[in-house]
Amino acid sequence: MRHNKSMTGGPNLKKDYIFFCDAPLQRLSRWLRILGYECHDCPDLSSGRIIFPRELDELSVILTRQRSLINLATQLKLPGVIIMIVHNDWQSQVRQVIEALKLPKPLLRLERCLNCGERLRKVDKTSIQDQVPSYIYETQHNFCQCSSCHRIFWSGTHSRHLLSQIDQFYLPQHTGKGPMDHRGHREHRE
């Protein structure tokens, strides 16, 4: 992980991080949205036509599996943080990001659309009656809708499973090894 000088103390609000994931990290991107973070999928980061996303600042976090991308970003002195994701499985990738940036466990969860990452807004149940299955309409009371793609969300069993998985990300890992360093390597303690 590389920090811009202004990032050494860390941002005041960790929710302000904006993540940019290269193509192989779409599942990680989805889980960062579930945790409440703005996260953009950037397939061009992996394409060889490396195009850096919109205006980057000190709260920008580029997540990649490519060492060449990290070298180029460092050479260009891009602001923000770049993290080399070293794990293959998405659960370990999420944990690596949480540990590397010391992300707090979210208080408000499922705030963003899982498709496009835009914020969800509460909607009146009657306004979406014809857009959800009748059983869902009859059994659920609270609905949210994405302001961009208009996808509708409600709290069902899938929500409980997601929240359970989030809890798992924040449990200490009993691997007999120390915490991860900024490169995603475990520190060994004696």
C-alpha cells in the first residue's frame, strides 16, 4: 500500500474513502458497497489501456492485483492509496482491505446499491407495489430503491446472511499469525 503524504494520519471519516477496483476484483467491489463504501468497477485498469478513474484525491483507494499498475501509479505520483490485493478468495480480499485501512465495522449497513454503488433511498411501499412480487409486498414493510438503476431492496433472509458475513469479517482470525502489514503479508510474532 502506498500513501500520499496527506494520508499518513488517515482521514477523519473512514466512510469518505472512494474505492476503484480493477476487473478481477468485482466481488470485492460488491462487498465494499455492502459495507457502505462508494466503490467503482474499473475494467480499464486491467486492460493494458490503463486509464485512471476520474479525479483522484487523498481519499481515493485503488485496489488491484497488478504490480505493474502499482508501479505506474507510483511513478505518476497519484494521490491516495494503492493496495495490492494478494489473496485469491474474496473473503480474504475483504479482510485485507479492512485490516490495511483499519475500516470500522459499519453501523449503517446496506446503504448502497449492490449493482451500481449509488446510495439507496427509502420509498413508500405503495409506490413500488407493481415492481415486487406480491408475497414480498405483503410480508415486507420497508423498501429502498436505487436512485440510479431503480433496483428495489428489502430486508429478507439475504440481508441476514449478508449481515452475518459482515460480522465474520470483523472477527479475529485465529491463524497463529500476526496482523497483516500494508502489503497484505502476515507479520509473524514470537
